[in-house]
Amino acid sequence: MDTSLHEQPSTRIASARGKWILLTTALGSGMVLLGSTVTNVALPHIGDDFDADLAVLQWTVNAYMLTLAGLILVGGSLGDRFGRRRVFLLGVVWFAVASLLCGLAPDTGTLIAARALQGVGGALLTPGSLALIEASFHPDDRPRAVGLWSGFGGIGAALGPFLGGWLVDGPGWRWTFLLNVPLALACVPIALRHVPESIGVASPEIEEMRHTARLRHAFDVPGAFLGALALGLATYSLTEARNGGAVVAVTAVAAVVAGVAFVVVERRSPDPMMPLSLFAARQFTSVNLTTVCVYAGLGGFFFLTALQLQIVVGYSALEAGAAMLPNTVIMLIFSSHAGELARHIGPRIPLTVGPLVCAAGMVMMLRVGPGTSYLKDVFPALLLIGAGMVTMVAPLTVTLLSSVDGRNAGVASGINNAAARASGLVAVAALPLLVGMGPDAYRSGAAFDASFSRAMPLCAALLCGGALVAFVTLGPTSTVPHRVHWRTHGWLMEPPLAPRLSHPHTNH
């Protein structure tokens, strides 16, 4: 059934089918959230079990983020063209099998390869979870359905580090991956029985371009390949740079060449995965530059803080996961209000103040070390970082979507989401190198503490850079529309609580 093209979706939330659809999509997206949040607290235990160096811990995080960031736009496009439920289910099964491989991995090479496969599964199912809601629910119920889906996602994100810590301290770190298998087993039969199939349709302009170029339903294979290749080569060269050698130098040059080739291909493609014309809008470019700076700082912060709390402060995995709860709880409660703030006062102030508040919290983290008090030292810093995040994250999405035509909201959000993931990926690869963190630094509390103290100012500087970009490039006249309602699309899920903005003369 092609609900995008032939008929208005009619499922109601109160119906049995509506509840099953919400459960299915929440389970699917919940697996990907767990894949992103539970692993950090398990890293010291993974390193100890395999007697691995720091690079292995970096790759355990980055292999997942690399394939997820590099292929997530591809996953959305595949779902639109070949069926969202079909691709969603493929992603669920793929993710579960990869999770099983992670949990059973006999060595670090297998674990890293399985994590990369996990990212591929996440890239297939993530766009589909939200697209299925759009394609299934009646327009009158869709805003509430998206709100419920986002709320479930927020709860999952909040519980992720806590659940990961409990599993690590209990049955062991392997269960942070094996947990996904029963979730997938529950998800698949429900989706097959209760979730309708749907296929997306492109805008008239894109369809005309495809027809003119005799490439109807063409797929941007070169763009997808070059984008993932450039990101992968850059990550490898940064992670392995401490070892030096010709291979690292050649890889770095190849990353640049692949990146340039990606831009050339996207400029010439009649159906680009990342339309470069969107960057002609100053506000769109500004928001994406801000995103790169902000999420690079946050990505490095969360990676290192999970290790600092366990290696230096002496927390158990459960205590470290629980310590991070204030950030997510604040985001869950106040994000929608922050989006409204941007609507009333414009995006310049929230996108300048939010990163600066986060940066101040990261500077406060310099007090976190041996014998640290949670209530006096850790909690105030994390509370400040959470306040900064809630100030900027929702306005960032609101401002991004207001900078493009409504028909491009999906691909614009996809580009921004990929930029956020890629910048966090690069930060995890580059920060240990920049602060002189040796391959065995995580085995020594004193050595890791010294590196952490050098890293936090760099993370704070990245946030300050994002604030500066927003302040200079957005300007006091930048605004967002006053009509705000929920929107989903078939390319990529928007961050939780992200509204879609109505523009005059835009088809909805």
C-alpha cells in the first residue's frame, strides 16, 4: 500500500493498530539510541577484557558512528523508494544480528567490525521509524503520535547510560549488546502484522530532473560511497596518527581527495544525496556550521567523561551512568519550551548563550578528579551543561528547518543530523591525539586525569566557536516562523521534540 501517493493515512492513536505502530517504531528507534548511549560506560571493561589500547576503545565507538553517519541519508532514501516498513524491518534484523556478533565477539577486530555492521542497521531503521508514523497516522493524530514517539525516545536516552551501567556491573558488558536481540524479536512480528507498508514520493522538481536526465528512480551511489569513504579515511588517519608512518599520511591525503570528489559528484548529480544548493541560504549554512562546532565539543565531552568518572573518580559503571542522568532529564522536560523561546526572541540569543553555558559547565568539570564530591563538583557541572543543551538544541532544529522550503525539510534535517554525528565522530578520533593521550592512558588514573584536564578546555573552545558562528552569522534579524506544528518525513528522523515549521505557499 502506497499511503504517500494514493490515499490519506487513516490510523488513529486510540485504535489497536495505532498503539502497535507506536510500540514498533519506539522499539526500533530505542535500539539505535541504546547503541549510542550504553556503550561509553562499558569501554573500560571492554579494554580490560581484551587487554586493548585506547585506539580500540575509540574504534568501538567510532565504527558504529561512522557507518551510521555515513549511510543514514541512504537509509532514508531506500525506505522512500522500496518501502519504509520493508527497509525498517531489514534494519531491525540487521541491527539485531550485528548486536549478537558484538556480544559474542572473541576479539577486538570482530567487535569493531560488528559495531560497524550495527551502524549500517541503524542507518536503515532510523529514518523509517519516524517515516512510518507519518505514513500511517491520520493528520489530526500525527502531532500527538510524534510527540509520544519522541517522549519514548527521550525516556530511552535518559535510561540508556543507567541501564548500560547496570548491565556492565551485573551480567557483564556483552549484555549491553545482547539486549537488542529480544527487542528485535519483539519488534519484527508486530511490524509484519500491524504496520502498513508505504512508499514515499519525491518533490515535482526532483521528479522532473530525473525524467529529463533519463534517471527516474536513480540512486546516488557515487555520492553515498564517496561520503562514507571520506569520513572513514579521515577517522582512521586521526585515530592512528599517534603511530605516524606513511600509511597514516596517505590515508589523510586520500580523505581530502575523497571529500573533494564527493562535493564534485553532488554538484553534478541530477539527484544528489546532499543538494549543495541548500547551502546558498545563509541561515542554513550558519546553523550547520554551529552544529559541527557544538556536537564536536559534546561528542568529545561525553566520550571522555564516561571514562573519567570510572577511571579517575572511581565510580562503578552503574554510578557513572546514573551520574549522567541530569543532562537528559533536563532535555526531556524543557526542550519544547526552548523551541518556543526561539520562536519568540529569534535564534541568535539561544544559539549564542546555550553553547557558552555548556562551555562553562565543561570548564567546571576540571574540578572532577580523585576524591571528587558528586553533589559539589560533578552535579553542578552536568546541570549547567544540561541547561546549555536545552537552550540550544531545539532552537537549532527550529532555525534549520525555517531556513529551507518545506519540501526540503527532510533532506535539510538529514544533512544536519549527519553533520552532528560526523562531527562527534571526528572529535572522538582527534581529541586523544590533540591532548597527548597515550595508548595506555586509560589504565592509569593520573595519566587519564591529566589528559582529561587538557581536553575539557578544547571541548569548551569548540562550544565557544559555535556560539561565535551563531552570533556573527545569524544576526539580530534572523527569525523563525510563528506557525509551528509537528512534522515528520521519510529521509531521517528529526531530533526528539523537533517541530516542522510552516512557510507561506508551501505544500504540506
